Amino acid sequence: MESFGTRLRRYRGEQQCSLSALSARTHYSAGHLSKVENGLRAPTRELAASCDAALGARGDLLAALGAGRSGDAARGEDRAAGSPTAELPDDTGLPAPPATLTHGAAASIIAALTTVLDGLRATAQSAGPGAVLESASAQVRALCGMAAHARDPEAGHLLSLAGRYAEFIAWMCQEADDERSALGWARTTASLARHVGSPDMEANAILRRSLLALYCDDGAATVELASAAAAFPAFPATRVRALLRLAQGHALSGDDLRCRRALDDAYNLLSSPSFSGPAAGPGTAVSHGSSPVPALSSVHDGAALGTTSGTAYAAGHGSGHYGTRHVADPAAMARGWCLQVLGHHDEALSLLGAEAQRIPAHAHRARARFEVRVVLAALGANDVDRACATLREVLTVAPGIDSATLRTDLRGCVRALSRHRRHPAVAELLPLVTSHASRRTSA
């Protein structure tokens, strides 16, 4: 099997690109690239993506990097039991306590506890998972207990709200670096969805699992789960989220072509009649790859996205129960994420930077998680000053929000910053970033 270094040298030869020229394009030193080609240094995903983009390899170099590693991670053979593809029983602690309610009272209870959930979501933007998990879990038990004593359709409405809580808890467990519990709560969400007959809730439960896979760096599992979510007759916004997650999974796997197809399908759905208004409801599953595939760098103009898809997304959000509430244009943000992962750093920086600035200042968790992607794009584009300035903003809120996904991306920043350790700002920030990247939630 052709090694990454051999394939990189072959592409350089075909492009008649010297090590010096490749160094100028990727911002890695010629000496380092030479060592990678000769097998003396192991290539990182960031280096592979940069070289792939610089040489127009369309994911082939990223594929070579993946081929050189064991496929066990995608199959779950070397993964901890709490991984996204591991099987766990639905035993996440949902015994119904003695919770009763008077006949006809469900509507007012649901309204009150929906307000509580909104408050917990708002709290989680500025506080760690520990500030909300206990309260949210208690509400799930209470709702399930009340549903056991209620009649339909009230029982179904109570369980639907319990499912929304469970999905939020799964997210907070992931942020608390507790993948086993996150997976368990995602499965509980799916179980409640099947009980009340909600394909939209079940698709979002699968999307929650796909985010676990994404942050395990498992492109294959991300693709598998996102594809499963996209197959549900869910609300249009949920199907768009599934397609965007599918694009991210393909980008993580280095599959440029399928990434572009998934992005194109998402944009086509955003511009379809099903996204014409807030009454848009569940529809048929999306067929992938049926439309022409433009270049990733030109998939729907970024300026147009800012004024169209974000508005369409809000209009077609249906119930509005799931997905981000703070990113104005999730499609544009996902596209920037894919561009950065695939090594198109300059374009990614332009898009991610613009979208991150649109996130409300009070949404500390959302803003930090996306600004750190701006940092990674800036470092890939060799804009070290911008990366450091943005990183300082991220580090001001990182301890308070206690985010495992943010720490994962900060570890990527540590690797990228290490290439610029002689830069004064990097020398100052690197120890701080390293500390924040390794800090875990207290038991």
C-alpha cells in the first residue's frame, strides 16, 4: 500500500512542485515536508489537508493518511465502551417516581417546564454542564412520572418534552466529557421518540450521536449516523442539519467530492418550497447526489448565504426544538468548517470569521466553540496574529463554560501553534492553551 509520504512525493512530481514551493503554499517548512515524505516524521491531519488543497489532490492525500491508520476506530474495536457506535441499553436512570397531576393540567405544566428548559439552555451558554445536568435530569424523571399517570394526548405531550430534555442532557454530557452518559441519553431520546411517534426527535437523537463521532475524529461513523438521520421524514431544518453533518463527516474522511454533494443537497433543500415558512413540517427523506456538484469553494456565494439561508433556516425550523439557536447561518458555518478541515484555510477563515462575529456576545459557549475554528483556519492560513488575538478571547471564557468539545479543538490549536513557537504572541499563549486543552471537568 502506498504510504502518505510516497503519495505526497508523487503528487509533487506530477505538479512539478518543489519542496520550497509546497512550503510556501502550506506554511510548513521544506525540511519538515522532506521528513514526512521520507517517513521520518508522521503527518498530521492538518498537514495532510494543507498539502491536499495545495496540490489539488481532491482528498486523495487525506485518504492516504487514513489508509495508513487502522480502521478499527471506525468499527469501534479500539474505542472505549462509551463511544458513539457502542451498544448500550436504555437504562439511563429513568424510573418513574411518584409524580402525579390533575386531569387537564398537562398544558400548563408543559408551558412551565418548557420555560425551565429554555432557562437551562441559556445558563449553559455561560456556565459549565454541572450547573444544569442535575436539574435537567430531575425534570425528565418528573415528566416521565407524570406521563405514566396521564391520558393521551397529554401523556404524549409530556413525553415529547422529556425527549427534548434528554437530547439537551446528551449534549451537556458530551460537553462534560462523559461520552457513555451522552450516548445513553441520546438512546433514551430515541426511545421516547419512538414511543410518541416523532421521527423528528429520533433523527435529532441520531444527530446527537453523530456529533459524538465527529469529536472522536471518526469520519466513517459520522457519515453513517448522519445518513441515517437524513433518511427520516423529519422537519426540513432537521434534514438540513443531517446533510450538513454528513458533509462534515465526509470532510473528516477527506472525501472532497461527497462533502460537496452533501453541502449542495443542504443548500438545495434550504432554497426549496418546504423552507418557505414556519409552518413547514416533516417531509420525505433527502436523496443525496442528485444535483450538479460545483466546486466546494464556490458552493453558493457566501454573501448570498448570509442573507438567504440563515433566514430560510429560521423560517423552516419547524418546531425549533433542536439545533443551534445562536448561529445565524448554520449552513455557512458548516461549509467553513469543511473548508478548514479539507485544507482550504484562506476561504475557511473568511467564512468562519464572518459567521462567528454574528453569534451574540452573550452566547459564550457557542461563540467560543466556533471562534476556535477561526483560530485553526487562521493558523492554517499563516495569519498568526489574528489567531492569537482570537485565541485570547476564547481563553477568557473557556474555564467557565467547561467544554470538552472546545478542549478537543484547543488541542488542535496546540499542535498548530507549536509550528510558530518563536512568534512572541505564541510563546506567551502556548502554555495557557496547553493548560486549558488538558483541563477536564472535576468529578
